[in-house]
Amino acid sequence: MEEWEADDARRRHMARFGRRDTAPELALRRELHRRGRRFFVDRQVSRQCRVRPDLVFPRARIAVFVDGCFWHYCEDHAHLPKANAELWRRKLLANRQRDAQNQAILVSEGWRVLRFWEHDRPTKAAALVEAELDRWAAIADTGRMAMDETGPRHLVTVTRAPSSSFTRQCVSMTEDAIPSSVQ
């Protein structure tokens, strides 16, 4: 990756801009909080990469990013500066490439990655996050012990295949074969 040189004045200027608590991120957080969802903010989730998702749902293994149109080079809204345009184009494309690499690492570790642009409506983004959380909850619920009054208990486990598709395995168990900690 290319090194970027900056003088002290430029470095101080850029240091004023935070990497968290942007207006679009706060709007999404407020909307999810209003809907009763709780999450972690700006939390590292992988040891293989330094990426810190904007919102993290660790039990569901869902990482949410709210990408800014300039820094992540939104093709609809990003405008390159006229000064050093080629340098900025390379830098912003490198940012997108790094985003894709980090996302691939998170997905390989079993995370579901949701990305939104800063121009996306917070209500729409919150609805998509909620749908993914509800999908996870439905899958997680099938992994719990189900009691059928007319027959034996069934233990349903859900495993994730390397291709991220889900496989459902049912194992019929008799009453005495179930560990006491589960009953």
C-alpha cells in the first residue's frame, strides 16, 4: 500500500475528524434504539484485521457499517478533489479495496456484514438490520430443545457450512439420552 505524506498542519486538521459518531451513524443508532435493539459501538471483532464495525450485535454475529460517501468512494455521490485528483482516486479506491478485504475476513469468521451508505435512510437501514436480527433469532430458536408432547424430544442443531449456507440436522433423542443440564 502506498504511503501518504502530510505536513503537521494537515495532520492536525485531519485529526479533528472522528471515525465514529457521525450524523448518519447516530441516526441509525437512534432508530435501532427506538425499536428496542441494543448493540455495541465501535468494537473490534476480529484479530485478523483492525476493522471496527460501527454497530456490533455479537450474539448474532452481525457487524454493521455506515460508510461515508467520500471516504468509501460512493459512485453516486463522491466527488474527487480537483487538486491531486489522481492521488485521491488511488487512495479512495484503496479504501474500498481494504473494505472488501476486511469484509471477506469477517465473513470467513462467521460474521454477517451489513453495509449502508451515509445517504441511506435510517429507517430503511434499521429495517434491514432488524430483518437480519429476526432471521438470526429464528435460526437460533431452532437450535433449542423442542418438546413435543406426543413423541420423543428432538434436538435440532444448525451448523454453518463453509459456503455460509445453513444445514439443518435433526437428531431424535430419548428422554434418558438428554443431558440433565438441557432438560
